[in-house]
Amino acid sequence: MRDSPQEIQYWRDRLLLDPRDLGAMLRLAGLAQEGGDLAGAIEYAQRALRVDPEQKEALFRLGELWAQLGDSVRAAERFERLLAIDPEDRFGARDALAALPEAGTPTEAYVRILFDQYASKFDTAIAALDYRAPQLVASLALRALGAPRSDLDLLDLGCGTGLSGVALHPWARRIDGVDLSPAMIEAARARRLYDRLAVDDVQRFLETSDARWDVIAAVDTLNYLGPLTPIFTAIAAHTDRFLGTVERADDEMAVVLRATRRYAHGQRALEQAASAAGWRLTACESAVLRTEATVGVTGFVFSLER
């Protein structure tokens, strides 16, 4: 029965009989990881930690899983937490911690899993952070596009649950959305605002589409992409007007990957990336996009034209 569908069903049945069965959760996490279902493995390991926050195997497995997904920061948090409660290091967390590379650009799998898990509580969680990026982009749209007349075809890149779609809908005759997370797309679909929704990487979507839009917007999306010339180049094939946000780097020339796994961009770096792709930066306003731990996260709300 080992490693077979029958074994998986056996442990699932055990978990149905006893929702607090740690052995079943850990075995299912292991089977999911071995089968390449990293999202399922994370779900079972996190479930085990909700039953026992100091469950050592679950902590180690989560560290391994986040490391597989390229999130060295989250992996390190799990390994360090395990070492704090298991100084003898029976799982080898110290070696695993030492082997972690520096955090790099978030992988597709990481972003998908992160936001699939977050989708059901995203709107509530983001409201608690006084998230205002969609409203700031709508204010910029009023100046850049004029009063709403419901006469524009819009594309919402990285649409998430549709908060930016709500903000920009007054300008739209048609509004399409694309996001890497299937769960986020389903939440956006439930709003009944979008004419078309696609689950895809935003760069790949643009490079394989032959459609055009009057305006493309990316609200709280570019933070995950690093250097922006490639995405600006892809966008330029589909529109002459763009609205977006980025987090602000202190160094005007810098593109910085923060511990949050989000990139911050300096204003000059943003302007140079746009220029390299044939765009003019027509507006760039500094604003607080949201609040984290009582500290405002400053960014740029900007528009590009060709």
C-alpha cells in the first residue's frame, strides 16, 4: 500500500475520523511532497502546526518546502524556529539553514501557492493594512484619462481578487484580468465585473496574446517582477497607456529585493526601465500604499504613455 493512492486514501480517512491526527497530517504532507504537490504538502504541514505549534517534523518539512519554492526567508524562519525548540538539532535544521541561498526573484510556484492560500481572506486582511493602492490609481486615472465614461477597454495585470477592477471599472467598456493564482481569479470572477479572466503569468500572457487594450493597469503587481524593462516592453505591444504602482526604494537608481520578497524601485530606475521600452513617464507620485506594523509602505503611483 506504501506510496499508493490507497495509502493516501487511508491517511485521509484517518484524518476524517480524527481531524487532529498529527500522524495522518505528517504522512500526507510527506506523500504530497514526494508526489510533487508542494501546495498540498504545505497545507498539511501547516495544519499540523495549528494542532501543535512546536511540531518539529512539520516545522522542518515546511522549511524544506519553502526552500524548494525558492523562499529562503520563509524557509529560514521555520528552520530557526525548529532550532530554538530543538537545540540538539535532530532534524538537521542547522545544515539546512546554512545551505539556503540568498532570496531571489519569487518563482511562479511560490507566488501561486502564496496567493492561493491567501485568496479567501485577502480582502479582509488587506483592509486591515489600510490598503489604498487601487484608490490611488483611480485618482491618477481621473487625471490621466479624464472623467469616467465607460468607454475604454482595460486589462488588469495581476488582478488578484478584483479590488483594482472595482476601482477602475467606471472607465471600462470592457475589463479583462489575468493572475497567476487560480483562487484569486475565482474571487475576482465572483465580483461579476470582468469580461474575461485568465490564469497565467502576466509576462507570458502578454507575450502570447494578440489583443489590444486602451489602458493596461498593474496595481501591486510589479513588486514581484524585479527589473521592469521586460514587462514594460511586453505591455507596449498591447497599449499606449499604462497605470501602475511600485514600492519605493530609497536609492533613486536602485531595484532592491526586500525581505518581504517584494521589489522596491527608485524613481530614476523606474524612469530608465520605462524609457528603455519606449515609454514616457508622464506622472510619478509618491504615496503610502498600505500600512504594515503601523509603518507606512511608500510607493510610486505612476502613468506611462507612448
